[in-house]
Amino acid sequence: MDELDIDAVAELDLDDPVFVEGLPGVGHVGKLAVDHLLEELEGESTLVRRVYSREFPPQVTVEDGVSELTCAEIYAVSPPEGRDLLLLTGDHQAQTNDGHYVLTSAFLDIAEEFGASEAFALGGIPTGELIDEYAVVGAMTEESMREDLEEAGVEFREDEPAGGIVGVSGLLLGLGARRGFESACLMGETSGYLVDPKSARAVLEVLEEVLEIELDYETLDERAEEMEDVIGKIQEMEQQQQMDVPTDDDLRYIG
Amino acid sequence: MDELDIDAVAELDLDDPVFVEGLPGVGHVGKLAVDHLLEELEGESTLVRRVYSREFPPQVTVEDGVSELTCAEIYAVSPPEGRDLLLLTGDHQAQTNDGHYVLTSAFLDIAEEFGASEAFALGGIPTGELIDEYAVVGAMTEESMREDLEEAGVEFREDEPAGGIVGVSGLLLGLGARRGFESACLMGETSGYLVDPKSARAVLEVLEEVLEIELDYETLDERAEEMEDVIGKIQEMEQQQQMDVPTDDDLRYIG
Amino acid sequence: MDELDIDAVAELDLDDPVFVEGLPGVGHVGKLAVDHLLEELEGESTLVRRVYSREFPPQVTVEDGVSELTCAEIYAVSPPEGRDLLLLTGDHQAQTNDGHYVLTSAFLDIAEEFGASEAFALGGIPTGELIDEYAVVGAMTEESMREDLEEAGVEFREDEPAGGIVGVSGLLLGLGARRGFESACLMGETSGYLVDPKSARAVLEVLEEVLEIELDYETLDERAEEMEDVIGKIQEMEQQQQMDVPTDDDLRYIG
Amino acid sequence: MDELDIDAVAELDLDDPVFVEGLPGVGHVGKLAVDHLLEELEGESTLVRRVYSREFPPQVTVEDGVSELTCAEIYAVSPPEGRDLLLLTGDHQAQTNDGHYVLTSAFLDIAEEFGASEAFALGGIPTGELIDEYAVVGAMTEESMREDLEEAGVEFREDEPAGGIVGVSGLLLGLGARRGFESACLMGETSGYLVDPKSARAVLEVLEEVLEIELDYETLDERAEEMEDVIGKIQEMEQQQQMDVPTDDDLRYIG
């Protein structure tokens, strides 16, 4: 296999689509968000590209005995109302620094092929503590995008994210800008310890405003409740053991 | 040396052969199984290809003073009865993620060259505890293979192997499927702590059914008994030291 | 993106310029020094090249919400008096051994393009203890440079730096020499625990002599004072906790 | 710089030379041995090739203030009596698995260019304990070499070296054999904790026999005595601290 091996599963004419990325990352926020979009827009979405690459781990997933080679998938969504979308999902990021450049370039090539010139990278920003109010922190390629994003509820902060944005989300902005893409990264606050459907919902509510689409959150809220149960049980166990309130340090990443 | 350097040691016409992979992995199950096949079918097998690669460790093995460069070997087997076979054995897997893709692609090229369109990847699946009854867990590229494999004793489980299949075994399925290969991975249950000839036997018994071949297990059973002796001695030592039954945690990987 | 992607931001004729490198390293000495040069010579400097590369981390920085893809920048400086300069600054070094060779070669290509045949690599040399008198240790590509550098205050020591010079500073000398560059590395002594503006000043004072330029140090001295305050507070905290003088071991890297 | 950059420093006609490798490794035995050869044969040796490579660390060495880019050097030796030699020395091995293949191939290209078809890789084999009698363990590419080597004092052992031979020494045999080189690896026993001039002498004494050359060992013996002093001082310190004999575990690698 070459470094990249892209299956053109279907061709489709889209009208000025917006590219939306949701690969795994902090709190799985981006992946939860895009997978929820795909679930909600299932009737209007078509798998158009599969991206295989030597930059992904050398791995198949196995579901009920049937294997699938690791890949990223891009779906085209053409809803009756609102903007056309290209949704990127997958189970893995690239495994090397170099690989992030290679894969993000490939994703942008595909986005361009379908006529996109705007992109959103969805992800999480770790706060280190459990969260009540989920803010969505933003980064953008051009100052001119600030007003619209702030109106949709995005916060821009002077010093965040402190270490910049790493991986495909970061490069989607960085490499995208060099090709003329207007891109933003929407990062839901999340503890960093847990898969966080509530943070994904916060990110999606921003996206609803920006893209003028409407989403139902029932299935995502169910997942959030399941996670609450998990957290509740952990806290109970901790309390039985220690007879005092658990600290954040007691929590590990739970997916 | 180029990334790949393949010696065509011999040419041979095979009739629709099945490609069987047995490189080192969990419990050395796959390697033990293919090496036993080679031992049993010695009279009917011919070394046809040696695959050298910069993806293997930079190493020679030394046996009785004579050095051999690390490589993988492919043997053609044309038994009087049953299917023709191509058997892949070797002492190493690739050393990088990328290398697994490179080497598996090379192995599939050779398999195609000899007319193969089916493949079995043999390996172990770790259970974390010593085993009495050795089940063989399967993964397959196509749902249509399920019935035949289940009849041969393979179990397909909803959630196993949990993390998918990594390395050459995984890619043999994943990359093979993309070329039209019907492939399955046969994983013998094994503790994960020990070289496990019994698990290899369980895998081979499935293969006997599927390929309609017959094998003698005397030498493999001898190796199993040697391993039993090793385990027995360890348990004895543990008991003398602790005067209670050793737990799995007391065992380390012993080869 | 290719391995290298260089933006020619501006073209400019320079007269036998000197190339000066200041990427991050021990005590951030080199970066502080070149960034101070850029600040002082702002009116006379022009950004001429941006170097993007897959060898840099896959990352954007975010300042007040706006993202910038990681890159190195080269500025041309043409002061009314003194030598023309090419100043290299950036936030990252290459992420692999190989990458240091690739990037340094690219930097030297650009230096040659602008007519440079001399280079200075600025950096720090760790002493492991807090410093009162900041010596500047040197390394040079040609013995003939010794006298001038010693006159400017550089010390050449028999056994330092003990492990040689690693990264872009080292290769600027090593690869530069192979292209006929006369290069020197100026290493300010620094504890190695702290961002060290005083060490950067010591290095710049040597450079002033060599290049016959004049610099004002007000802003750098302010940064040095801020660092002194930080050190003072740490020492206070230590004393309150331990009621004895902190050792160097109590200090961690503080930036 | 390309992956390889080879300076042809001088050309020289050699008569069927033997290639001898001595890059750093266990106990620095190989490097000590080849460097001693170079010292003893100084009057008859000529530097013919410098090999620079991105596979070496990105580093310059600095001696008395003057920098040199990391490289490997090949010297041609044409003694009045005995075989012509090509001696390979340097301060570093390749930094990646892949790099060992690249560099060893380059070294063999140069050896072929000068007409060599035999090679010796010199190194150490770790025993884990201090040594009185220094045996030299061998590995060879062809069984036919055994008799001559055994006569010269080489021991071939059934199970050693247990893990094979890794790095440039291993590949010199492995890749060399594939080009028709008759090669042997001569490994002096050494504790593995110390730079070991005595082990280097043992290896050279074998080489004297095989190549029919004669060497003086004065300077190597001096280095051995210096090491003895170091060991003695360590043992003294240990005894003062513990008032009992130091074990091998008390020793660290000292160079």
C-alpha cells in the first residue's frame, strides 16, 4: 500500500459545503459530535470517501467477527435546509508527527475536490476538573470570523489553548489557511478524564447556530446520562472506601 | 539495501494455494503452528521466497557460529492430498507501524504471484490466566465465511478481540480484503505469559478441518510437555517461597 | 504538504549578510537573543521567508483566538551602520534527528540565496548552577576565526561543550562548513533551569563586538529582573518551608 | 543534505584489501581495536572516505574550540608486509533500525569500490562480570571459514551471542554475505560495564594471526592500566563505604 490509499466510494455534487472534522481527541468530544451529526442526518448523508494510510495504526477492528481495516471516512450531507456538509470521522489519528501533516493534507484535498472552502475542527479542551457550565473555546484562521462565532456562543481567550492546538484539528486550521480555507476550531471544555457527551452537545449547539441547522439531542443526552451513572458509581465507591469526597485526582480516563 | 529485497529461491506452479501466516506474536502461537506445519510437511515443501527488509531489525541470528540475516521465508507445499499451501514463517515482525504495511503488502504480492486468493493468519489471543480448554477465536473478512469456520470449531465473539488485531495478522485481513482475498485470523486462547504449544495445536486442529489435511502432533505435544515441566517448576518454587498457591501475577513471559 | 514549504514573503538585496540563528534551546538563550535583536532592529528589518515543514510539530499556536501554523521565520536586516543580517527565529526545533538535517539544510539554502557566507548560532551551555559572571563559550568551524572571537570575549575551552553541539546550532556549523560557511556557535553560560535573559545579553554583547553593531538592553534587562523576582519568590518559599538555603536541586526549569 | 553524503578524500589502488569495522559498541571494544590499528599503522594509512549521513545524530564534536560534523571515516592501509586493509572508524552508530541498513550498505559499497571481498566486524560480547581470561567469540558468514578462525584462537559457541548480532557489525555479515563478502565478527568478551582495552587487545591478537600482521600494544596496554586504576579507585570507595567487597552490580558503565 502507498502512504495514502483513497477509495472514491461515491461522487456527489455539493453546494459550497462546510468541512467538519471529528477524529478522536480529548474527551472524545470531536468524535462524539460528528458521530452524532451523522446519526441525526443519516437519511441525508452518503459515504463518499474512505482514506486508508500507512500513517494509521497497522490494525483491523473486529465487529461480531468481521474485520475492517482502520480508515477515516468522509460523508457528504445535503440537507433540505441549511448548508451542505462534509463530515470526517474515524477511530484513529495519525501515529507520527509527520503523519498528521500527510493525513490533514489528504483531507483538505478531498474537501477542495467537493468545493469546500470553510472548515470546522471539533474537539475538547481539558480543564482538569469536572464541569457544570460547558463553555466552547474557539480558535480561527482569520480575525474577520470573530463576530459571527462570538454571536454563536464561542469564547476567544487570550491565553487558551495554552500549548496551541496539536494534531489534525490544529493542522486543519494551519494547513487549511495556507490554501485559503476559512477555518475554526471549536473546543468544548471537558475535564479530560471522561468521554464527555455534554461537551459534545455544547460544541454542536454552537455549530447549529453557525450552520443554521437543527439537531435533536436525545441519543447524545442518553449517552451523557450513562456517563453520569458511571461517575456516580465511581464516587460512591470512593466514598465507601474513604468516607470523604473524591477529588479529581481519584478519577482516571474512562471511555 | 532497498526497503524490500526479495530472493526468488525457487519457482513452482501451485493450484489455488492457501496462504498461511505464522510470524511471532502472543504466546508464539502463530509461529509454533506454522513451524509445526513445516516440520510435518517437510517432504512436500519447498522454500520459494526469502523476504529481506529494512523494516526488520538490523540483525543477524547466529547458529553454531554461522550468521543469517533476519528475513521472512515463504514455503510452497504441494501435498498429495488436500489444498496447496504457502507458509510464511520468520523470527521477527516489522519494527514500525509503517513497516507492518510495507511487509504485509509484500507478502500479499507474493501470495498473488503464486495464485493465492485465500489466507489464514494464525496467532494467539491473551486471556490473562492459565487455560484448560483452548478455544479458537476467529475474525474474517467476509460474513459468508462464518458457517464453514464455525463448523471447524472457530468461535466468533461479539467483543473479541477487544482492541482489534494489530500487526501483520491484522493487516493480512485488512489489506488482503482490499485485494479480494478471503481471509480469516485464527487466534488460539493463551495465557499470554508463556510460549504455548497447546494453543498452537488448537489452532492447527481448526486448520486441519478447514484445509482437509491431517497432521501428527507428537513433536508439538513434546514441546507442550516441556512447557508443563517449566510451569510446574515455577509453581513449586513459588510454593516453597510463599507456602501458598501462585497467582497469575507471579508468572512472567517464558519462552 | 511537502517535507518543506517555504514562503518567499519578500525579496531584498543584502550586502554580504551574516546569518544568525536563535531557535529554542538550553535556557532559551539563543531565542531570547535573536528576538531581542529583532525588537531592537525592528525599523530596519523585513520578514523575507517563512519555513513550514513536516519536521516541525503538527501544531498551530493561538494568540487571542487567531491561529498560526508552526514555522520558522527569517528576517533581513539592513542597518544604516554595521553588517547586514539574516535573523532566524521560531518556536520549535525539528522533532527528529533526521529533521534537524533537513531544516538546517533549508536554512543554509536561504542564507546562500541572500549571499551569506558567515553564520552565528546562538545558544546556551548548561552549568547546573546559578551564575554570577556569564562567560560565553565558543565553537568555530575554522581555527582562523579564533583571534577575532577571543578579542570579542569568547572563551574556547578544551573540553567544552563536552557532548558536542546537538540540533540546528550544531548542524549550522557542521553542514555550513561543508558549504564553505565560516560559522561560530556562541553559547552563553546558563544554569539550565531557567529562561535566562542575562545569558542572552552576554551572548549579544559578544555579537555587538563582532558585528560592530550597538544594542540597547533595556527590555532584556526588564525580562531579567522579572526572572530574578521569580527566583526570589521560589527561594523565599523554599526558605519558609525548610528554613535553610535552597540548593540548585530545588529549582526546576521555569520559563 | 541527502541521506548520504560521501567525501572521496583520496583515491588509492589496493590489492584485495580486507575491510575492518570498529564503530562504538559494547565495551567500545571494536572502536578501541580499530583506533589502535590506525595508531600503529599511521605511517602507512591514508584517509580515503568520509561518510556523512542524516542517519547519524545531528551533532558536531568540538575539540579545542573547532567543530567537526559527525561522520564515519574509512582509511586505506597498504603495509609493506601483510594484507592491504580498509579501516572503518567513527564516533556513532546509526540512530534508527533503518539507518543501520542504509549506512552498512554504504560502507559495503565503498569496500567493493576498493576491491574488498572480505570483512571483519570487531566488537564486544557482554558477560556481565569482570573478566580474567579474554576469549574471542566468533560468527562467520560461511562454514568454510571456521578452521582458519579457530586456529587463530576464535571460539564458536553453540548458543552465543544469544540474541544474534545487532547493528552495523551484524549487518556487515548479513548484508555482506548477500553481496558475496566472506565476513566474520570477532567479539571480545567484556564485562559490559567498562571501556575495555584488554578485550580490544584480545580481538587484535586474533586479527594479527588472521591477517599476518604484527602489532605493538604499548599504548593500548597503557589505556588498560588507566582503566585498572579507575576500577581500583571505585572498588576502594565502595569498600570504604560498605566495608565489604563490591559486586558487579555496584559498577556502572565507565568510559
